Amino acid sequence: MPRYTARLRTPADFGLAVQQARMERELTQNQLAADSGIRQSSISEIESGKSTIYLKQLLELARATGLELSASWGDEDDATLS
């Protein structure tokens, strides 16, 4: 299975990474909701790039401090979110 990495600079980047990782694992939004304890409607909003106050604040903190956020998925043994 290939390994993918994405830089997370916007809510849309984050949402796309979540969606791609979910699809790579062949999960539906409902399955991910059950596994994560997050409502399916919230997962849908995240995947569509909708910003939340917490995500906005996190991205602003990263931008202000020079912190780079990235997501990696694909190889189960190496998949991390940093």
C-alpha cells in the first residue's frame, strides 16, 4: 500500500487528508463515526473543509510559531498524524 503525506495549512487540507485516509481504509463516514466517537455529520463537515474555531486556532498557532502540521497515511505500521 502506498504512503501519502499532506501538509495541513487550511481546513480544506485537513478535511481532504481525513477523507483520503478514511477512503484508503475503505471506511464509510458512518463507520469512522462509530470508531472515533465523532458524529457522522461532523465528519462530513470536516471532510468538506468546513472550518471550526478549534481548527482555525490550531492552524493560526502553527502559522504564528512556524510549526508545520502534516498528515501521513497508507502504510498501517507507519501512519502518523503530527
